[in-house]
Amino acid sequence: MKRTLLQAGWAPLVLSVMLVVGCTSGSGLVGVPGPGHGVPTGPPPLPSSDAGLADHVPQQIVIGFLSGADIRKVIVAVNGKALKEIKELNSVTVGLPSATSIVDTIRRLQGMASVRYAEPNYVYHLFLTPSDPFFSKQWGPQKIGAPAAWDITAGSPNSVIAVVDTDVDSTHPEFSGKILTGTNCTMPPEPVGTPVRVMHGTHVAGIAAAIGNNGVGIAGISWAAGILPIKVCLTSSGLCDNSAIACGVVFGANFATSTMPVVENLSLGGAGYAQQIKDAIDYAFQKNVLVVASSGNDGKSTVLFPAGFPGVMAVGATTPTNDRATFSTYGSHLSVVAPGVDIYSTLPVAVGSYGLLSGTSMAAPHVAGVAALILSLSPGLSPTQVRSQIERTATHLGSSSFDPQFGWGLVNAAAALGALVPSNYGQVQITVQDATAALVGGADVALWVGTASCLGLTQVVQTAQTSSGGVGTLGVAPFNAVPVGSYCATASTMTQKGSTTAAFPVVAGTPTTRIVTIGP
Amino acid sequence: MYGRLLKMRMITVAILAASLPLTPAMAGPTAPATVRGVQIELRLNKAAYTAGEPVEITLTLLNPATAVAKFQFPTGQMYDFIVSKDGQFVWQWSFGRAFTQAFTALTLLPGESKLFKEQWDQRDARGHQAPAGEYEMVAVFPAGEVEVVVPPQGETLRVRFAIVGGPR
């Protein structure tokens, strides 16, 4: 049994079994680590009052003594009563009179020469280990702290994961009662009953949301979530046409409501920048829908799509030893990483129900599952708020900050359910016009790290095209998730070009609009 | 399995259409290659096409051996086709498509064959009709090196099919 102190921001929602721990030690005070923090090696400083203490047994403390100490004398000195002594540890659990300040008592004890330590009798949470028999074959949930997260929530049927993928086997017992009415966007529609050669969608769905703690199979990350199957890839070949993907993203976006948030998982990718998919993702953003995509399996520092579209959470793959999987595509666009090698999950019932697959396809649904957990507690969060929550609570790998190999680090489900962090992203809309103030559609717009007068191009952060009408506003290029900072924008067509004349700030959660006038 | 993945480097095996006279009426060009004992053939249905006429592409895999042949691909993509003209890129089958990003296995039992059929509508990567002239097509088989034997470089041939009529 693993134990830890859980310092979650949504403590009232904790439904877990509580275990009062009779044996405590000063070195075991493990809070949920923040980004870049290792496991604390000593006790935390005492708060100023009892209100600041983590969960503890009221009116109880634990005192550790130096050998030869007069234990009884010390306990009497604090008006205490010995409740339980562990001679091997030379420690005593002590009851205190009501209305006695634990913090004050501990401070007093810390000043006594014979006292080695004094601490609250902390209450540890019992991590929920699901009853699923194959849970031991799943290294992913353990690696990202899912069991601790499940003590807080296992998700909600009203927090939906759209599996934009091949078919999901709706007859699988792991999805019983949780498959929503999706759609088939393949053109022409691949008929129902096509022999299953590609089992991808069922595997992805299981990682994200297979029913857990049901005594069957495996546990998905957000096991109570609803699954919205959106078929965009052929089950016969695994091929996903761009128009089908765009159709699927839009369907998922339209499914979302203010009380039923949707996270779209796209475990697919290709080399081509498709404006249609970009428009679909912008549309999803407007509908408050987060899109999570696998970074790709080429093992290089390249940008594949849809992972490379602004606002999409690009997820890379890690190994059980927290290395980047050799096949995992990386780069500055990477958001976070998640387990993606030898991942055990659901397969169609006809081909054995369970099995291993590897790829960034397997990493993305770990993150989509965590996003669904967050939204089950806070359904009103925006996509950038959810993304910030996941990125800023991830466990850094490779370096102590952003690392192109690992993004912001390994997703941490337990930490992501802690106190909400401020969003790190704002929105930018660049309107492009010509010298006659006519709006220009189809212009390429680059957003780059600002210089005072926007002279000289520095690091391009994101690119987009202005809308030619239809989807989006004519002449406007939307950037839906721009990290807080100072930027310049440059717009160009085949014959004209222009830039903002001064750098502009991007503030978290706030839309910023600028006009760029282009000329020959 | 993970150990094998770690060792895997992507290898691209190019199978090039064999040189044939540009005679519209005759059967299309073929290009054979052998990868880990498996015979792979790229075949076009014709050697020359009128403007706008679909180019039918067939990729056939045949395992003539008595042992099972297994290939592993890093994504759902098992092949690609690239068309060029005078050394300039014209069209790529995978362009505008996406693939599932999980490793995919392809198993051929002894004597088993698999057939993949695709089509090129003669539109280039920008959607414009390709002009008349001579073209090359390359088939790509992106399997991992652990699973394949790469044919010697000298075996690949660069040859053509044609689009006749229409704009030049």
C-alpha cells in the first residue's frame, strides 16, 4: 500500500477511504510535487496556526524521543496523555486536551532537549487501487499519478472524451453504458462490419476512459467519462483524410455544451498543413473545446499536424524510465509528454479484447483523460486554462523548465487536480488589410517574439492564415493559445507584406487584437 | 517489444517504376523489389495517360517463403507514392492525409499476398492539373530496419510514365 499526503485544492470533493495512520515519520510528508520539485527530504515548516496544517487527527501529536529521555515527564509537561507507544521507534502518540493548539504545543516540544521531533498525527489518504485485474499491466496510470487523482475524482459522464479516430468497439465491456452517439466522417462512409485491421480507436479509447474499478480488464485515466466515438480514419487501413478529420473535430465541438465539456483526442498526424483542419480546430476553440493530439512518430524535431496547429496540445511519448521514446516527435511546439511505449489497453473483442501498442497515439489519450478529470471538477474552464493546468503541474523532465524533448514535462494527474493555476495563455487576433483598408484573406501571418519596433525577425512562435470568409472572420488570423509575452506580427501574401509597428503584450486570458497593413 | 523499438531506425526502401515505352495502349509499367524475402511490386495500369485520367496504382506484396514475414511500421502508414517531373516534386500520396500514430504490424503468412490500390488524379500538390510530359513514380515502403533487408542501391531504376495531351 502506498501512502502520501494529498494536498489537493478540491479537498471537499475527496471521496476516498481515509486511513488514520498510527505510525508517522518526519520524512514522509510528501505533498504533491510541483513542477521541477523533487520529493521533499524533510518535514515542512510549521504553519502559524493549526488551520494551516495538512489533514491530521484532531488533538493528537506524535513525539519522537532521544534515547534515555523521560517520556512521561515530557508528556505531562504538555498536558498530554500517551495513547500509543512504539518502542522500536522511541515514539509516542499523544492525546491533547481540547482547545490546545497543536502548532504551539509542537513548538514548545521542539525546544525540549530530549525531544527528537514532534509533529501532528497526519492523516494519509489511501490511494485507490482499482480492482481491474490487468491494472498491473498498465504502467501508464501509475507513472502519471492517476491512483492519487482517483482519490479525488475518476471523472464524470458529463465530461466527455471525443475519440477522433478509427472505430471504437462499442460492444467492449470496458465501455458498457458510456458510448455516446458519435458519427462517421469517412468519405465515402466505411461501412459498419468492415473487417477490423486497425484496432487503434478502441485502444486509444481504453487508455483514456475504460471503466475502472469494475473487476474487469483495465482502468482508463478518466474512467467515468463519456466516450464520443468519431470515426475519421478507415478501420481497413488507418488512413485519415483531412476532410474527415475536420468533419470530426467540428462534430466534437458541436457536441459540447456548457455543462458537458468535451476534450477531443486526435491520435493521428501527417506532414501537411491543412487549412481546413486549422479552421476546424479554431472552431473547436471557439466552442471551448480542448484538442489534444499526438506529436508524431518520426523521432525527429519536426512539426506534424494537427499537433502543430496553434492551440492544440501536442503530446510526446515517454518510456517507463522517463526517457523520450526514440520515435517520439519533439520540438518547441510540444506541450507535455505521457507514457507511450508498450501500453496495455483495450482491443476490439473480436481480436482478443486487450493488447499492447506503442506510439504517441498512446500518449495523447493519457493527457486527454487528465483533461477530462480536470473538467469533471471545473466544467467551465477554457481550453487554455485546462492546458495551463496540465502544463504547469507537469513533472519537468530533461531540464527544470520547458525542454523541447519533453515539453513542460510528464503529465501529473494528481497535481493537475490540485489548486488551479493561472492560465499562461492569451488569445491574439491579427486583422490583415491592404493600403485601401480592404481585408485580405489567405494571408500568412507569423507571430514572433517582439522587438521594440518590430524590426528584424526573432523567434517565430506561431503561424496562421487569415480567413477568406466562411469559417472565421474575413481577413482575421486567430491565435488561440499564445504564451504570455511580448510579440510582433508579420503578414504576407505572394506580393505584399507588412508588420505591426510596435511590439504588443499578450496577457493571460485576454484577447489582443492588432491590425497589420500590407503593401508591395 | 520495447527493445526492438529502441533499436529501430526508419529505413525507406524505394521501389521505382521500371522503364517502359510510352505507349498508351500497352500494360502499365512494373517495378519489382525484394524485401526480407517478400516480393513487392509497384504497378501502374498504363504507361501513358490522357490529361485528367486517373493513374491507377497497385502495390502488391507476396511472401513466397515457407516462413511468416513480418513488417513493422512506426505509424498506420505502410506505403507512399511520390511523383516527380524532371526531378521536381509534383505529388505525394500521403500529402493531405494523416495516419494513426501507433506502431503497426503487417504479417504475411507463407504464400500470402496483399494488395494495396491507390489513385492519382493528376493534380499536383497545389491542386492544379499536372501538365503533359514524362513523370517518375516512386513507391516507398517505410518499414523498420529490423524487419527488412534493404535492396542494394544499384537495383533501383528511375523511369517514367507519361501524361499526353492537355497543357504542357
